Amino acid sequence: MSIATLILGQSGTGKSASLRNLNPQHVLLIQVIKKPLPFRSPNWTYITPENKQGSILVSDNPQFIINVINGSKRPIIIIDDFQYVMANEFMRRSTEKSFDKFTEIGRNAWDVFNAAINAQDHKRIYLLSHTEEDSQGKTKIKTIGKMLDEKITLEGMVTICLQTSVINEQYIFQTKNNGNSTVKAPMGLFEEDHFENDLSEVDKAICEYYSITNSSPQQYSQNQHA
């Protein structure tokens, strides 16, 4: 069973920066929008025909992302920023008059989530995405159109949903729901209500909680898609 985790937050609150202490040899990062990482990252390189040992791919194509999730042997897959899978497709199809595009965009997002929660055993998939407030003032994942909001609760498809925040100039992950968010975690996974935004520590906690044994980095440095 794979472990899919949502990391939600407004831009600039530390979602991408939380990758800084991960070993890139363990990670396949799918950037939906290509952009520099917000930390010193000499060991994080893009996968190319000449550099197959890299850690970063760029794509907003839902089927490509699904194929990567299903095909990669790396233990950690990160999608950053997930909401642009929806937003980019919407913008490309903005001249279409039919409302069918919203159904198709919603279905594509749902398919990616399904791939994340049904990947190979012990694989961890982290979906980083922006937030928005609904009509009741509740903070949730940002989506496109009403199909996902009315028919599907994406946060309901995962067991762990953390939210970034900045408190007293400290960038943190919130682990407890305050009644106005979709934050959640299994009982006993995190003892603190919030802690430093370090995805490496989150992954360690998940591995310990679910008795997942991490393999050595060398096992994952042979083929980026294998």
C-alpha cells in the first residue's frame, strides 16, 4: 500500500522549501511548473537523456504523471505544485465554450490522486498544492470548477494532510485540525501540533509509523524510471 500525503499552503509558506533535507537519490520530483528550488540544491538535477541519474522531471500532463508514479522504483515521489495540473489545462482550454472541460479536468485530477493512493507498496507520494477558502471560510485544496468541490473531497482520499504556515517568522507544518482546515493525521503519528517544515522528518515519521524500511540510496540511483 502506498502512502499519499497532501502538503497544502499558500505560496511562500514553505511547501517547496520543505524538500531541502531529503536525499535526492531517494526522490523523483515532478515539477508541474519548472522553477528553481528555493534552497541551495546542487545535487538536485533535471533528468535528461545525458543525465539519467537526476531527480527532477517537468510535466503537467496527468497521464505522464500517472505513468511516472506507476513506473518509478524510487521510494518517494513529489508532485509540486499539483493545482497547476488543473489550472494549466484550464488555461489551455479557456476558449472552449462547453462545460465538459471542467468534468475532464476534474477527472484528470482524480486519476492522479487514484494513482498516488494505489501505487506500489511502501511508496510515499507527496502532493504539494495551494489552498483556498470555501464559502464557509474553511481552508482547503485549491481546485478548478465545481466538480471536485461538490462531488469529491480530494483530502478525503488521503490519510495525511498537513498545512504550511508562518508563525513568528518560523516556517512550520500544522498537524492538527483547528476546525477551519482539512488538516489531519493518524493518531500518534505526530505528537506536536506543529513542527518545522521538514519533509524529511515527515517521511521518517511515516516510515516509522507504518513500519516501512528505507533502502539505501544506491538502490535507486541506477535508473530514474526503473
